[in-house]
Amino acid sequence: MEFTQSFPRRETKQIMVGDVPVGGGAPITVQSMTVTKTADHEATLQQIYALAAAGCDIVRCTCNEPEAAEGLARIVPRSPVPIVADIHHQYRRALEALEAGVHCLRLNPGNIRKPEHIKLVAREAKDRNVPIRIGVNGGSLHPDLYTKYGGKVTPEAMVESALDEIRYFDDVGFDLIKISVKASSVPLMIEAYRQLAEVTDHPLHLGVTEAGPPPIGTLKATAGMATLLAEGIGDTIRYSLTADPVEEARAGRQLLETLGLRDRKNIDLISCPSCGRAEVDVVTIANDAMAAFGEREIPLQVAVMGCVVNGPGEARDADLGIAAGNKRGHLFVKGQNVMVVPEDEMVDTLVEWAEFIHEHGADAALERAVNTKDAAKRAAAEDRDRNLNDRGDDANNAEAVIAEIRRGH
């Protein structure tokens, strides 16, 4: 059974983005943003559907021109998930997006600066019961804040930007708010969100802006968001990667599943890092398995191990796994050997048994193997003993190296 950690969640107000709750103890949601021209509504819808299939709960589309607002009018009724309109410098685009029926707006306080424009948008959003994300960005603060804080971006400047915007909203009685204080610096972003969490109970949208391409962009975003999520801060997240936005959605979903903050949707594939005892190319087998499972919604933990010496024991809590040995694979369910398969059938067998377990359960899988379990157990013991006899307990010769080090002393 997979261990799940329930991190204490910061208590926040709840808003509704379409039919998706954000904050107030609701499951943390995953967001991404389309990269198509919003005016091309068919291409944008195609990308929205791909994002939804990858685990995205909410999708943001740019609304930077009148044609984009017209595109939103065609997109919103056909979208499988709520749509957020991303507004840049022109407040009129926000009003047009509201007319198009979007479920949320994103405003950058550093771009739309006139109080009368901000209040007008808030009043119109209030009339439609549409929330607004205050999207503070470290790269586009109001010039006055740069001046006030010594010409540089600080956590305090970012938090002040958000609070200033909230005051404009308060003036018109609008409180359907969520907030982000994103920066490309992970330490800066973490501290800004920590400070913001101390002074408001509005739900928070987490992200590291301009994180870059994978893998470094994924690492930066994960470092920032996972730190805050483990502290209970954050109600919705977005990976901002220089990549196909579907990768953002997948990464967001995987992060929440890994932290135990969302139910698993797809497989959790665990695999050993390989060692001198491995009898197959573990990297290739693991990658082949990931490709074979693809987008199948099989919420199981599946193990790929390089040998039968430690593999089944190290992966005993996995729902299903396979360990290599002597040109064959030893399949195990819940730590119990169930059958032996040829090496070239290992991946296909994993997928077949994963689908069976997902449909019928692990007990049924063990019952299915009632006639093969004993032979499988004997074969695994044979390969384990042979492996140890051939390579010894110290397959990577660490003890010999240590002996040399000690002689040098």
C-alpha cells in the first residue's frame, strides 16, 4: 500500500472557478495555459482537451486582442474545463472576456494601473460572480514599488502589490479573489508566498514564473511549489515551462500525487537505479514500461527492478513489479512471485497484469497465479542464488575499494 502524507492545509476562503472549487479545503487543482492564438478557437480547443486529458483542472487562455475575446466566446461553451482569461495591459480586454463568458480573469497589477479601470473590471466581475486572480509578477511590478524597495524585486514589494490591488477590490465590495506572487527566483518566490500567507486568507495560486525548459525548469518549479505545499501553502498550481503545456499539466498532477495531495490517476512507476548485479538495461526497460503505459488511467504502483536479489523485497509494497534474472523476468504481485516470463515479454506482461489488477484487484491476481506461484518462487530463488554466487554480496566491489583506501592510510 502506498504511504500518503496529509500535509496540514492553510485555511483559506473558497472561490468557484466555473464548477471547480479553489481553496477552502478543496483538492489542490492543476492549471496550465494554452500557447495557441486564442482567436484560432479550434486549435485552442484541441489544446484545451489535451490539457484536460493530462490532468489539468483549469486552463488559461490569453486575451490580448479583440479577436481573442471573440475566440473565447466560441471556446468557453465547448471547453471541458473552466477557462481563465489572461489580461495584459488593456482593461477593455477584461470586459470583453467577461462578455465572452469566461470563468475567471487574471489581472497583473503592474500592467493595469489606473484605479478606475481596476474597479470597473471588479464591478463587472462581481455582477457576474466571476473571480479574479491577482497575478503579481516579479518582472512587472509597478514602478513606484521598484523605487520604494531600492530598485529591486523583494518579497515585501510583491506582497504590497497584491494588497494594493485588494484594496481597490474592497472599494467596490469584490472579494472573489485568488492571488499569485510569482518570481523566477525560487527563494524569492517562496518567501513572498510565506509572507502573503501571513496577511491574507484568500486562496493562493503557486508558480515559479519563467522557470525555463525541462529538466531544469521542472526542478525549479518543483523546488518552489513542493516546499510551500509541504508547509500547507497553496490551493492551485501551475508549472511555467518552456515546453508543450501538456508537460506542465502532467508535472502538476504528478507533483500532487507524489505528495499525496491528490488521488493517483496514472501509474507510479518505481525502478532501481541499477548496479553491478543488474542483468538487464534497467533504464531502457523502465522507459519502455512508461511508454507502454502511456496515458492509461491505471492508478497502481508498478516496479521495475534489475535483479531478483533485492528487487522484490525493496518493492514489496508495490502493487505489481518485475525483476530481471538469467534472461527472464520474475513477476511479483504485492511482493509474491507469481510467474516467470521471457525477457522480451517483461513490459507487455507488466501492462497486462496491471490492467487485470486495476479491474479485478490484487487478490484476484494472486488467485489467477495459483498454478504458477510455486514454480515462480523456485525460479526466483534459483536466480537469486546464482546471482549471489556469480557476483557475491558486494556486486559493485565496494569492499575492495575500501580496502585500498585503508591501505593508503
